[in-house]
Amino acid sequence: MSCNLLDHFSTLKDPRIERKTLHQLPDIIFLAISATLSLADGWEAIAEFGENKLEWLRRFVPLENGVPSHDCIAYVISRLPPQEFQRCFISWVNAMKDDLGLEIVAVDGKTARGSHDRKNNKKSLHMVSAWGCANRLVFGQEVTDEKSNEITAIPKLLALLELKGCIVTIDAMGCQRDVAEQIIDQGGDYSLGLKGNQGALHEATEDFFKTAREADFKGVECSYHEEIDKGHGRLETRRYWITEELCTLPKTELWKGLRSIGMVEREYLQNDKLVREQRYFINSFKADAHVFATAVRGHWGIENRLHWCLDVTFREDKSRIRKGNAPAIMTTLRHICLNLFQKQEPTLSVNRKRLRCALNDGFRAKVLFG
């Protein structure tokens, strides 16, 4: 399957009337991606990039009538259907990802705070994304208008993904029986965070580990793993316990594929005070603490490698792009850029890569086409 980005977006329908199209849709999409790679974060910046790099752009797309105005770019992008755009995105990702063994697919939501439009009574865009931890790629995304709707967005996103052989990690918001069943039906495994929304199950799991730990896990078959991490000026110890003993849990038969429960403890010093935090999980895989630790660490990675990067490097929360479908499409364009950057110069930060794309035509072409 071709990894050429434009090949996968060639089926996207143009939202404009054909006789009024001065600039072709593939040209506009390629311009927007190239400019976003190169530090352009708004309509005017994208158009200015095009004016300055017209000769370079024409090496890949015709742009027969020159560079579209920033108003034209905004008009087209804001009218693209997010669902169709996402399907093209996922088709491209499936063609470029590698088989790296165990893949952890972390599913989590993020709000683009700058997309809030008070004047038109439009809430901030909230998007649920799937992050492949081994490939370090965004696998897909699903738009919802608020965080509470993650419950409905998660199944839609999962349905678009190839989950066979993957472990899907989701926080407590997505700890739902229907979600667990869907993951198993699609050939994957799950590790789902427990909190108050599954009160009885959460309480029973917490009681089990508290009792077992007080008895030093005597008579309890349990897998254990410990790791020490020193970063950001703080020494942190993380401990992982996982067991297949489920006899004390209520209604386990309602959770398809449920095989094990796990506890993670983080221990660190904060203001010279020792802090301990515990979190609990239900899992569909066997009691292997190393696999469990990999899954939990992978889920934390979506915050550090995706959400943080979107906010700090692409300044997503400060973006004032608000009209129509533009916030959702632009978030996906940023995901495209992040995926493209993953394949180039692993020692460079994303910010340095964006700067190099802005300054170096050869590097920009290499990022886009390998």
C-alpha cells in the first residue's frame, strides 16, 4: 500500500461547487500540511508560506492559479467533513505503521480550548485520539463537543482501528462493559482504569489489594514489577501488581474477556513529604507485571508525547481557528505533522523539526515523502 500522503486523500470530496473552484482541493491540503510543518499556525501564515514557497510547492502539486488567499483556505478547510477526512487519515496511517511487536493503543481525550466561540455559542472542541505507543503515531481521532461525550466517541473511534494483537488502554471514563466487549470482539485486549463510575468493582479491587498486601500476598498468586525513574528533578518509584484471582469481585461475568486485575503505586517526594498514589485496573490479559507496566506507561505517554506537544509546540490551545469544521480538521492536520516527524531525525525535538522545515526545502520534502 502506498505511503504517499496525497494518494490517501485523493478520494476526499470537495465541498465547493465545481464551476467555482479556482484552486484544487489536493493543492490546498498539501499547502496546509506543508505550512503547518513549517511553523505556520493560522490562515494568514499558511497563505504567506505558500507565496514564499510557490516554486517549491509546484514541484509536487500544480497550483495552476497561484496560491489561494487565506480566506479561501479557511473557507475550504472549515467545510471539509471530519469523518471523511479521518478515514483518509487512518488509511494513510495503516500504510505507514510498522509491525514492532506488542502495540499499546492509548485512547484519551483532549480539549482545544482556543476553539471556544462564545459569540456563536460554540463549545470548545474535544477530540478523542488513539496513540500507538510502539510506533509513536496517532492512529485516529473522533470529535465530540464536550468531555462528557467521550463515552459515545470511544466506540466510534475503536471501530475504525485494527486492534488485533494490541492492548487498548483507556482511563476510567472509558471503563464500560460495552467498550470492553468491543475491544475483545475486534481481536484486542484491554487495560481499563477503575474509579468511582464503577464503584462496586473499584471498591472490591481496592479491598482485594489492600488485604493481600497486608498479608504480604501470602496465598495469592501475583506477578510483581518495580521500576525507579529519575526525571524532572524527582525520584519516582513505581510498583506494579497483577493477579488472576477474581473470586472476590462482583459480577465479573459481565465484563467480556476479563482475566486479571492490577494495582499501580507511585511513590515520590513532594515538598519533602513522601507521597503514595494507587490506581487500579481491570485487564483481559494474563497476569504478567512487565506487560501490565508497559501498558500503563504507554497510556501515560499519550499525555507527554501527544497532548503536551500539541499545546506547546503547535500552540493548539492558543489557536483562534473556530469556524465550521476547521478546528477538527486542523487538529488532524497537526496529527499528520506529528506522524510525519516521527520518521525523521529522532534526536531532534518536534519544535526543532518545524524550524528546520521552515528553513530547509530539502528537509521539508524529506519529511513529507521520506
